[in-house]
Amino acid sequence: MVTTTDATFPKLIARNAKLHPGKVAIRHKDLGIWQSWNWQEVEIEIRYLACGLARHGLKRDMNLAIVGNNRPRLYWSMAAAQSLGAIPVPIYQDAVADEIEYVLNNAEISHAIVEDQEQVDKLLEILPKTSALKHIYYDDTRGLKNYRESVLIEYNDLRAIGEDYDSKNKTFFDDEINKNKSSDNSIILYTSGTTGKPKGVCLSHSAWISAATADIKFDQLSDSDSILSYLPMAWVGDHLFSYAQAIVAGFTVNCPESSDTVMADLREIGPTYYFAPPRIFEDLLTQVMIRMEDASHLKKQLFEYSLKIGKNFGADIMDGKPVSISNRLLYGSCNLIFFRPLLNVLGLSRVRVAYTAGAAIGPDLFEFYRSIGINLKQLYGQTETVAHVCKQADGDIKNDSVGKPMKGVNIKVDGNGEILVKSPSMLAEYYKNPTATDEALTSDGFFKTGDAGFIDANGHLKIIDRSKDIGRLNDGTMFAPQFLENKLKFFPYIKEAVCFGDKKDTVCAFINIDLEAVGNWAEKKGLAYAGYIELTAKAEIYDLISECIMNVNSELEKEPELANSRISRFLVLHKELDADDEELTRSRKVRRAFVAKKYAPLIEALFSGAKECSITTEVKFEDGRSGTISANVLIKDSQ
Amino acid sequence: MLNPILQVQNVSLSFGGVNALKDISFSAEHKSILAIIGPNGAGKSSLLNVINGVYKPQQGKVIFKDKSWDQVVPFEAARSGIARTFQNIALFKGMSVLENILTGRSLKMRSGLLSSAFYIGPCKREEVAHREAVEHIIDFLQIQHIRKTPVGRLPYGLQKRVELARALAAEPDLLLLDEPMAGMNVEEKEDMSRFVLDVNEEYGTSVILIEHDMGVVMDISDKIVVLDYGKKIGEGTPVQIKNNQKVIDAYLGVTD
């Protein structure tokens, strides 16, 4: 029997296979059909894979790179490595070759399991620049038929080698599993890092398992829940939800057919447990709004009325607060004719608990989902704390806080307003980087989160911004860029925003329009445009964005401390900020310093009062080639 | 050494007094990609139409898989293993992507009217097998996300891809692509080129394509045939064509 003190993921999988052998552990849509594997089958897959890897020389304390979209075989690869005491290192599937090269060399990767040709091509490109890489295994054979490189092996062949090895060494696999300790490293997650090179965060089995166990208790998750796993496997959130919690609770993980089919797959699966960064919730809402704009007058009115009712009573009813019978009836009828069908279309009608994290969520966005009946809650954490610091409890939701600390988690705020965390679910160290480890931890063992915030009178943690980003205007007003940007990003037309104002007289902003929403709007207005650049330069678009900014500025009046940091001038960027151009991190956070440097002439023009500014920027295409685009960017004052 | 999969021998085609093709001969090897290029009106599409039997040449013949024909109708060409896409997309706009691709299997369907109407026995098995074949193509061309979308609602680039999918559904030995990348942006062209190469490598399908983008043509073809005013003015590997004076003249013009 597995006790919590010596629990490791391979042992928990064996437990699941024994307790619920026939229960579906994981599904994947392939050739249009959902294929499923039960826990017993999963255990066998992992056993053969581990034996195959062992046969090919993967040993205890070596690292196994895993690159690709969420696939059952890649999740099994993680468990297979862990079974041998080796450490899986998932890498963002959209990382370009340079980024992967850094991780491969840093982690001295000798074995890699990847999804398809795209990833194989990247690794083959890196191959001459890394001495350790000896074996690349691939899952999807498409396009790889004529590759002759000797390092390449098909996943199925590796599995067959493992099956053969297992049949001759019956006890090998179980012996290896029993050598594992719960304090062993279970995974290295590379943080994308808004500054500098990525750092490998080493996390133990016990860190994950204790966090997952607490989470499961907190939300009464059980083996009957199911989740759609579509977020990058290299992201802490996916690992916590789709791996750690799924294995500890024994619930079903569903892998979408491809990254483009997520919305359709969501509808087919109807998960009971849902996790998405604010960006996804924003996209969903944008889509709903776009479709509503095309709806008939009557439907639009019904939509607006229902939203009003939802906003007034929805969240209160969900939180069990007193609401009069007549209002309950009103909400009930809106629910019947509007909210339920909407949730059904979005694929969220069975969702019991939903979480968002990774960035601050706009209060209006948050309220929208709660008002239509989704129990959406926020959680707070970072890779170094396995995303397990604070969570909002059912019925105790405040949209501007991230909830109370979880049991066993200690939080304090230091003199500079930075949040410090200490818990059993924390990083062991940064991989081969003692300097960074020392910098990140205080002398008494607290982790420095780098976020500025405070704990309010009710014990809820409130996050303001990244502590290093908070600045002051010349008149002394506090300038919290993310706070402003989040308000801007709530408008469906604005995809991304970057505000500048530290040590300046006023605040100015870069705006990235949302092509889908603005394109739709332009179509309605009969505006002709040839492409993104032309659209961004239209006077009508500037007027549209100007209205959004005016709204944000008037909302700012309500926050006395920030009222003076209203946005005085803005421009609409001629290109989308992109992770391939290093302007965003892989988890799509703005790399502020990099953007400021890259677009320095634009910032100068903003603050100098110029009416326009021409700029040429380099762009990288998905295949790694680069080109330049130039544009004349207009600048507009805002009210 | 196999004979070429397709030999075009001394083909001439005229419409009234207009000579569309004059004494054209060339051959396409097994599992190769051959590009036909030339200025507008050079006779490229006419040549494709001769190959799959839409036009009947006045002179010359086409030998496909060692079988000569000078009297062929398009469905016979299709049955013997030639599939094509069109310059102007020719899909059923109101039908879904899946249904459109399934129509590409029609030559392989054997069930009679009666068993199809009642969906019994062998018919059901056949349907499942065809659907599976289509799903493999959907997977291959990465169009899972539009499986059930009506074709008319898709952007141009994706419609082109669906048309390729339908042609592939017939499991052809020779694929004729008439300007598969016309009107596409750089990224779409790259995707399409990748797919054409993958089809060629994965299924061993021979490909004859008409294309105007020289970058694409030089990148993916094994052999290029150049037409101008219905005459063949060059034939060879991309490197040979690049250095062929006649071709340069035809494309860039000659100073008198």
C-alpha cells in the first residue's frame, strides 16, 4: 500500500491500476474517434516504455526531454522516466530551436521523446550543437518515412524493445520503482522567465503529491471528474492539473485531437473540472461577443437583459448568499433560456469547478463567467511553488483577491511589499544554478515570488503587480503597469497592451488590437483593409481604441492611489507582439524591458508629443527565417 | 528501372485556328514531382486536360503506366489512377469537408443502390473503411478542426487543401495539381509545398503541378517542363532550367 510519505507518481499509478483497473485514465481523439486507455493499460504502456528507455541507456538521475502537444504517450513518457528514477524535462512545443538548444545543453539531455516531424526537425537542427543527445524517439510518423538519421527511433519500436526486455526481466521494472523515494526530483520545469535565460526548477514527488492531495480535498475532486488537457505540458499548471492531481485523484485526462480542435473537443468531452489562463477566458468571451454582434435585435436585447440579471444575482446565488425568491426565479428563467444553452455551446455545461491563473484576470471578465453560472475561481502560485499558494474557496470569492493561503502554506509580505512563500510544495533548487537558488530564497527558507501585494483584513491575498515593474510617475503617483493593462485587455478589441510611465510625467500605452474582433467590427463598418498593418493605421480604429482608453481612465478615478496614472497618449502597434520575436514569454506574458528596448523610438515619440513615428522591426517566421516589416505608426492623445 | 509513369508523345491540340499545344513530348518518372511552368496562355492547363482526358489531342498520344490511350474520357483516367485539382476550386460548397473528401472515394465504392439505401451488411463495413481512409487523409493534411465545416465558409487557402484531400482520397498514382498555390500568402504556400512533398514521400505518388511561384517550383520539383505559346522550350532539372537562355528570354523578354 502506498502511504503519503513514500508516494511517488509511478507507485500511485500502480495503485490506481490495482484499485480501478478498468476505469478510463486517459483519452485522446485520433482519426476522429476518442481512443481511451484504462489505468491497467496505462501501467503496462509505462512499463514497456520504461524498459525500452532503460535498454537504451536511460539511468537514474539522467534527464529525458519531452517535446510536443498533450498526448497520452508524452504523459506516459514522464511516468516512464520517473519509474527509472530519471527526470522528465518537458519543453514548450512552440519553442524555437535556439531555446530548445539551451535547455538540452543545460540539462545534458541524452534521450528525447517528441511528438512529430516538426519537433524532430528542430532537434536534428540542434544535434550538431549538443554533444549529449543520442536518441530521439517520435510518436507521429507522418513525413518521417525517409529520414535516415541513426538517432531517430519510432515510439512503437521503443515500446517493442521494452516489451521484449520486460518479458525477459520480469522484476526489473518493479525493482526500479521501489528504489524511488518521494524526496527524489520528479521533474524539471524550465521557467520561461520575463528576464534572462530560463532556469530549471527542480521539484520533488512529495512537493507535487502534497499539493495535489490538498487541492483534491479543497475542491472535493474524485476519480469521477474529467479534465481537458490542452495547455502546454511544460507549464506548471498543466503538470499540476493533468498529471499530479489526475494521478493522485485518479480522474480522467482528455487530450484534444489537435491544438485547433480544442473548442470542439471541449464540447464533446464536457469536462467537470476546467483550468485556463485568463487569455483563454478572454478569447471565449470575445468569440461570444462577436457572434452576438451578428445576432438579431431581439436576441441581442435578450442577451443584454440576461447578462444584467446574471450580474446582479448569479454570483450571489452560487455563493449561497441571500437572494429573494422573485429574483431567484428571474435568474432561473434566464439560466434556462440563455445561460445553460450558452454554456453548452462553450462546452462548459458540466463544469463543477473552474480555475484561472497565470496572470491577473480582469474583474469584469471574472464576474461575467461567475454570473452565467460557472464556479470560476482564482488561484495563485508559480512554478517554484507548484502553483500551490492561494486559492479562492467556494462561497468566499472576491474578484480582486486570489483567496487565502492553502493549508500548510506560509505567506508573508516583506518591507518592499514583495510576497514571500514557504510551504512543503516548493522547489528543491534551480538546476545547476546555486546562485539563482540563493537569490530566490531568503535566509529563513521563504521563496521570493517577485510579486507585490498585501494581505487584506479578511486574510485574502491581493496581488498588485510584479514588484520590479511597479514604478512612480514624476509627481509621485504609483504606476502599476499590469493593473492598467489588465483593464485595457478586458475590451475585446484589445489583445495586448504595454504601459509606460515610470519616471515620466504621464502614462502612455502600446496597444495590440485583436484581429478577429476588430476585423469583424471593421467588416460591419464597411472598412476596407488589406492586412494587419493597414488595419492598425486606420483613423477609425484609433477612435475605437480611444473610447476604450477613455473608459479605463474614468474607471481609474475610483482608485484614489492610481487616479493620476491615467493614460494620456497611445499608439496601435503595427505588428502583434509574439513569443517568436521574444516580445512575449512562452506563457504569453509581455517581456517589458525587451519591448521597451526594441520599440525605443516609439516610446520616445509617445512622450515627445510627436504625431507619428516610422519604425522598422525584425520579425521571425515560424520556420525560423526572419524578415523585416516597416510601418508608419500614428500616435493619438486620449481623453 | 521502371518505365516513366507518364509519357506524353508528340501531342498537338488546337481549338479552331488556335494552336494550344504544338508537338509536346515529355515524360514523368515514378515517384517524382514534375512542374509545368510558362507565361499565361502558354497551354499549361490544356496540357493537364489532355493528360486526364478532358481534351482529346488531334495528334500524339499519352502513355500512362505503360498503357497508351488516345481515346480516353476523364472517368477512365480517374479509374486508372489519375486524380487532379483545379485552378478554380471545384468543391461542393454546401457540403462539409468530410463529405467533400468522401466524394473522392466514389470510384472505390462498390455497394449497390439497395444495400446502400438500407445500410446493411457489406455496405456498412464499406462505409466504415472509407471513413477511416478519409480520416487518415484529414490527419495527414491537418484539417481536423474543419472536418464538419461547410466548404463554402472556409478561407481560400483551406479550400485548396480540401481539394487536395479529395484528390488524395482516390489514392491516385499520379496527381495533377493546377496552380495549387495561386492566391496564397507565403505561409500558406509553405504549408502547401510541405504537403505536396509529404504526399510524394509518404504515399509515393507522382505529382505534376502547374505553378507560377518560381521559388516553390525550384524548391520542390525534380524536373521542370517549360511551355511558351504552346511549345516546349525547355525541360530539365531546376538548375538546368535556371540557366536555360530560352527560358530566361521567355520570362524576362528579349531586347531586339
